[in-house]
Amino acid sequence: EVHLVESGGVVVEPGGSLRLSCAASGFTFDDYTMHWVRQTPGKGLEWVSLINWDGSSTFYADSVKGRFTISRDNRKNSLYLQMNSLRTEDTALYYCAKDRGAGSQYYLDSWGQGTLVTASS
Amino acid sequence: DIQMTQSPSSVSASVGDRVTITCRASQGISSWLAWYQQKPGKAPILLIYAASNLQGGVPSRFSGSGSGTEFILTINSLQPEDFATYYCQQANSFPALIFGGGTRVEIK
């Protein structure tokens, strides 16, 4: 059974930095593209970033480009999101999610429980 | 950028009803569309991918149809566990995944 567990969400001041982690198990981690998606009550679901199986390709939503960095460690079955220059509008529940297909299909078939990031002074 | 518009934003229905939810794309996305179900306090669950393909483990009362710019999620014989919020997501405008605004299915 696929299991994704996010961690690292805390309250941080605007302008601060934070690193989220996602521990994966139950599947061959390095076969799959992985994603970060966030959710706020007011704006629904927003895709944040993706990374391909070996980390050689990364993509970002315009809203986080230049501030967030996605990475992975296939030896540790872990996904990361480094968040810099945080803004109040980055406040959200952050999910890591697994792409459905080996390679990339851009459908998300497994999600973690989420970790809450609050950017507030 | 492609915009995804869901309608209605909420619907009230009874157990046993048939419910349809529409998702419209601002430009054609072929069949690059998924549907998710989300219950309060839980992560989304993939129901349908590639517009009409049922994800493994999802009950057959859920079905998806459409292509191009208009897509429909149908729930036949609504069950108590189906009361939730449903989201569409387009996967055509690589690499950005765009979600619709959601449709809440409520108990009448």
C-alpha cells in the first residue's frame, strides 16, 4: 500500500524559510514523478511543483517560481520542498502526491495527509 | 493559461439520486482530465483519469465522460459516503496542473 507522510509545516514569519519533507513507502519511489500540491480554504487546490523520477527535471507554478525548490533523495525514498521568501499567501496545507504513471501522466493517484504551513507575523 | 470552471458549485441530493457535475476548460484539453473526491479533513482521492477511465478500487457508480472543453462526472445511485467535494483537474497544459474550483455534494 502506498504511504506518503509529509512533515515540516510550522508557523513562520513572512520572508522566512522552511523545508517540507515527504517520506514515501509502498511503491518503487524512483519509478515515479512526484508533486507538491497546496490547498487553502479560499483558493481550493493549487499545484505547486513536480520533479521527475531522477530529479533531472523540475517545474513550478508561477506563484512560487524562484522561491521554492523541489528535490528528492531516491536512496531515502524522500521528497522535499525548500520554501524561501515565504509570503502570507503561501499559507496552506501542503500535500505531496504521487503521479499515477511510471514516467509522468500528471494524474495524482496517492496523496499524503498534508502538512500545514502558516506564514504570519 | 487554461482555466477550469466547475458547475454547479454545490448541489443538494438524496441517497439514490443521480448527480452530474460539469467541468469546462477555457480551451481544448483533449481527454487530459481527472476527477477527485475530497472529504473534510482528508486528502483528495483520484476517481477518474483520462476523462473516462475509472481508477482502481473506485466504485462503478462513478463515471466520467467528455473531451475537448466539456467534461461530466456522473454519480449513479448516490450513496451516503459520496457526500463530499469533487474537483476536476486538467493535465494538458504541461507541466502545470490546473484544478477546478470544486463542487460540493450535500445531503438534501
